[in-house]
Amino acid sequence: MELAYKGTRIFYTDEGSGTAVVFLHGFLENSSIWNALKEDLVSRYRVVCIDLLGHGKTGCIGYMHTMTMMAEAVKAVLDHLRLRKVVLAGHSMGGYVALAFAEMYADNVKGLALINSTPFADAAEKKLNRDRAIGAVKQNHKSFIRMAVTNLFRPKNRKMLSAEIRDLKAEALKTPLQGIVAALEGMKIRPDREVLMHFTPYPKMVVIGRKDPVVDADFLLNSLENTEVDVFVYPDGHMSFLENFGVLQQDLQGWLKKV
């Protein structure tokens, strides 16, 4: 389904009934990453999957897509669907968008799940890496995508999941150059939203990959001590929805029952 928005269109899927669970994909991904995970959920929940700005079948609206801009686009879809209270589940960049949404629209959040994501802003070195990535993308975005997607997986999983990685790359290669740059610019300037992990009333879960090359597992774990956040630690990389599919499916379903 599509929604007209600021001169472009937002693509989304809407299946099932019950408590609404809204899935937000990561950088270079699109809503199709949730296809397997949502199969068991649509019989019990209303599952909404959204292509974020500049990704999948959703168009671009600027040179930079801040996490706030992406959250506003998510809100437009939810308003269109007349959904007031939702559970947000975001992978990586989708988690940053979920956090921005939770900050702006606190009354609309029933639960928050961060999957291989972090509430912290980019450190100085990470911001430099974003700038380097923008340069690499502008030189040859196809080779950047192929390398970036592979590097998100724990090395020992790359052969075992080669078919899934190939499919992910094929989807990622559909992401327009403008969408890639706009997301990198937006992620680079996002503010710290750690306070939301401590002082919000709704249930929260965080999935951490021990070998995640993007998120500092120990730093995030330490920050979540003495909070009421449900923390799930897996042994692999940044792509828990593939590397740890079975256990993530189980943990997410168990957590949703509490929401």
C-alpha cells in the first residue's frame, strides 16, 4: 500500500488485527526484511511494516533525511491507518527512527524494541566514518553497498547465510544514491536519546549482538544496567533477524505478550 506524502509516496504493508506492531528496517534495507519474522505474528497482532524515506519503494524528500523526518513519515502512515497506540520495533537505523518517534509522540508508544541499535549519538570517530562512507557512496555506490552489507555479518556466518546475504544485497542495490546519502547525513547528526531508556513508562527490549561491528555491545550493556529494559544478548553480528532468527522470533513473541 502507498500513502502520498510531501510530493512522494510512502510504501507500507498492513496485515492482521489486534495490538499494532510497527516494524522499521535499517540502513540499506527495506520492509521486506521482516517477511519471515512477521509470519507468526500476523495471527495475533496487527503488523505494519514501513519503507523509510529513501529506501525500498518510498521516495526521497531532501538531501538529508533526519531521524526526526523519518519519524514524521512513520506518524503520517499511522495517522492514515488511524492507529493511536503502537509497539515500535526497529533494526539499526530503524531503532534510531523509533527513538525519534518515541521522543516526539510519547503518547502513541505502547512498547519499544531496539534490534541491533543504540540510543546513543554517533561519537566523533563514527561521524568521520559517516563522512567517509558518503564519499565512497558518491564514488561507487554499488561497491559500497556490496561491501557494507557483507561486513554487517559475523565472519563465520557469511558462508552459511550466503543466499540470504545475496538477497539482501539485491534489495540494497535498489536504494537510490540520494536515499543512501540522505540517511547517512541524518544518522550522523542524530542526538543522544539514552534518557528514553530510563524514564519512559512503557516496556522496552534491546537485542545486542556480541560481535556486532556497528554497536558497542559492552558499552550498551553497561548503560542498560539498573534499568527495566529487557535485554537479549546473542553471540553474532549486526543482523540478528537473520543470524539469530529463531531465538529473536521467540524472544520477541515472549516480550510482546508482556506489552
